[in-house]
Amino acid sequence: MKNIIPLAALMAALFFVGCQKFDGNQDSKLYVYLTDNAILADEVNVEIQGVKVKYKGTVEPASSTNPGSSEDWVWLDVNEGVYNLLNFTNGRKTLLAVGGVPGANIKEMRFVLGKNNTIKFDGQTYPMTLEAGNEFGYKIDVVKKMGIPRDSITIDFDAALSVIEVGVHQYKLVPHLVVK
């Protein structure tokens, strides 16, 4: 009987914490995972330098001059580097970025890529060029209400749709990124 009272108190506390509603003023830790759709190549190497998230949060109190919401960007802590996308096919994924998101809803994400992108066929490696004008990152539309205290998103960097052959052994990387 002595053990039941502390156990009941612990269960009540866990129930209370689990039932809290997310009002947009709390931070939620977001985990971003990377996965891929296969392509007939030995490797598809993409340099990822940054990930940022656009969120919409609630601002208290609402008034006629302050409609009660705000939108802003937050940079996540990213594991920068060159990723062989083919390592993340058939349900495999890797943790790419993590960070606190103070808003209740994620609206958009952007992947910032570097220039060290290559594709390998039959043991031969070829550079892939990026289209110009994407220094702000490649946009991914996201409609996600954040869970607390943590939530996750898996992004499919689809190599099959992202690699375009523009000439003999000349390739262009046009990222095709979708929420999975």
C-alpha cells in the first residue's frame, strides 16, 4: 500500500504533463531526418551546409495593431557535410539537423547547399552544378503543427528527380525535396 501512493502521484504528474496543450509560446525541439529515393548510380553526393525553418507562433496579447501571430525564421544545428544520398534508401535515414522552434506551426523549410556535389557512375566521379540564385536555400513547403516537447520531420531528397544530365557526363543538381 505504501508503494501505491507514490506511484499514483507519479502517474498523475505524467498524465498532467502529457495533456498540456501547445499554445505556440513554448519551444519544441525539432529533429530533421534525411532519406532518399534510389537512382541507378554508384553515389550521389550532396553538400548540405544549413537548414532553416519558417514558423508561425502566437504572440500574446492580440489586439487590432497586433493580430496575435508572428512569422520568423530559425536556423537549426545541422550536421554539415557531404552526404551520399544513396546511403539513405529503402527506409534508411539519418539525423541531419536539430533545433528549438518557438512557433506552433512550421510553414516552410530551406536547405542551403554547397558546391561540392558529385555523381558517380561505374567508378567515375562527375561534378554536379547547382542552378544559380539559390543562396537562400531550396524551399520545402511544410504544413506541420509542432508537438511538444519534441517532433520530427523526414525530408526525402529524391536523387532520381534531382539529377539531370545536361550533356555527355555533365550533370546538374536541381534539388527535389519533399516532406515524407
